[in-house]
Amino acid sequence: MNFNSILENQPVHTSVPCRVDFGGTLDISTFYLSLAHLHPATFNLALDMRTHVRLLPWTSGRIKISSRGFETIEQRQEDRRVDNPMGLMFAVARYFNAHGVHIEINSTSPPRSALGGSSSAATAIIAAFYAALGKSRSPEHIAWLAHYLESSVAGVPCGVQDQTAAAFGGVNLWEWGFGKTGPRFDRRAVYEKGQDIAVLDRHILVAYCGIPHESKDVNGKWVRGFKQGDSVETFEKIIGLTRAFSSAMGKKNFKRAGELMNEETLLRCRLTPEVLDNTGEKLFGKAGELNCGARFTGAGGGGCLWAVGEAAEISALTGEWQQILGTIPGGKILDTSVDMRGIVIHKN
């Protein structure tokens, strides 16, 4: 379908949040179907470092994709290749049989920071195409479509939590399972819209370690270990820790939430020590010294860490983390807050 004439009249602009998480991997079907009797769940918290997508008119018969931090790629409509850094984004365009479109992606989170950036971008692009077509689709529909498109391109098991955080926003516990017609998730809001989210902002901290993140290897090790039966007990424990962490966050018991966070991080480190790089180990150790919890985001191995604790301890940890990150090129504390918004269609 030629989007050139549609977008000449009305370019489309959408945005979605990124996320930090706890209990990730349990949103992969390999895990949540096998452990269904334990009701697997993942916690995540949307951040206001939003990914913005604009659909702009382009040459008929061609698709152009540009994204901050990546090389711009342009393809002919007939070119079906998706084995490039923009492969997922081209797969989304192919789903809509689109051409005559320039997909412009601008993420305000650092590139490859393990905050769910590529999944967020795919979610925002899908929402943008539906908006261009004048069609309304639920956040659930958009999240699942983004998930299945990513799985089709990645060639490895993929989760769903990045897409749900992007589509819905907020602070949620996601329960994974299988319904009457296929996979499903149930959203349990830990904080509702209208609550004083600024209070929560004082109890969390997010840091970028300055090293681009690649999650496939760590995720692959977790999947292989689970399939071999070696780590099943560990992931059973992680289910319990995730639910307890979500409950502690909801009750604003941030000290307990930090303790649970450290337990989960240590379990992951026993499975895959490389989940924390050298900088991550220093940040994690300092958080523990100050009675805070810390955890890598996504599959770790570089990217971001986030921390939870009482407000005074988080304030002290901010200075300590800044000192550690001051020696790391690109390393920094991220200026971010909880975002209760999911998909936003902006007025141009």
C-alpha cells in the first residue's frame, strides 16, 4: 500500500515509554507455559524516556528507516530482507504492505541500553500505521502483534513485557498464561493513574553503564539451561520473588523491595555471571552497602541498572553511583521518571 499520499496530507507522530523490569524471561513462552501451575509473572515500570516515531511521505515503491544511533537504511518495496539492524522495523512495514514511507525513530533513551528500545520502537510504529489508516486497535492487540513480529525476525525466543510496558505504560505486574484461544496476559496495576507517582520517583534510580548491550547470548543461555532442566528451580524461585517484589512496591515498603531485588539479582548471577559487567558489579555492590536493591535491566550484560530503596538511601546512592560512572565513557545517571502513559498519538 502506498502511504505517500496519505502522509503528505497528514504525517503521523506516535510515542511510547521504555521500561525497567524485574522477573524478565518469565514472559517467554518456554518458561511461562512450563511453569503455568505457578502463575508466572513479570514486574515492569514504564519510564518517560519515550521513543518517538514519525511516518513521513517518501518515494513511492521505497521504504526508508532512520533511527538515532543507527545507520539509515532504504529498501525497495520488493526487497524482503530483514537481516539488518532495522530488520524488525522493516518487518512491521511489510506487515502493513507499506511503501512510500519514511519511518523516523527518535528514542530518548540511550541506544542498546537494555530498556526495551527496539520493542518499544516496533510498538510505536504499529500504532503509527494504524493511525495513518484511521484504524483503532487496543494496546493489547498492538503489544501482541509487536511481539510476534519480533519473534519472527529474531530467530530466538522473545518475551512480551517490553511491548506491554510500551503499549500500556505505568507500573504493572504482568501475569503470563494461555487462554481459550492462545497466549494471554493479565495486567495487575501496582499503581493507578492519579496516584502520587512523584513519591515513587524518589525511591528509584536508573543508571546507564555506557556499554552497548546485546541480550541474545544471555537470554539464550537462560533458555538452554531451562530446557536442560538445570535452572528450573531457580526460575521457580524467581516467580515467588517477583510477586513478593510487586507486593512490596505496592505497599511502598521499598526497603523490603530492595532486599528482594538483590536476591533475584544474585540468583541470576549464579546462572550467568556475565549478566553484570565490571561496572554493573561495582554499582550492585555499592547499592547493597547502602541498603538498596539493584538489578540489571532486560537480559543484562551491559546497558542499565536500576535501584530501589528508601528515599534517603537512594539519595546517597545517587552520589556514589555518579562517582563510579564518572570514570566510564558515556556512563551516567539517567534523568527519568515513571510514565503512566502508554501509546500516545500526537497532534502534528
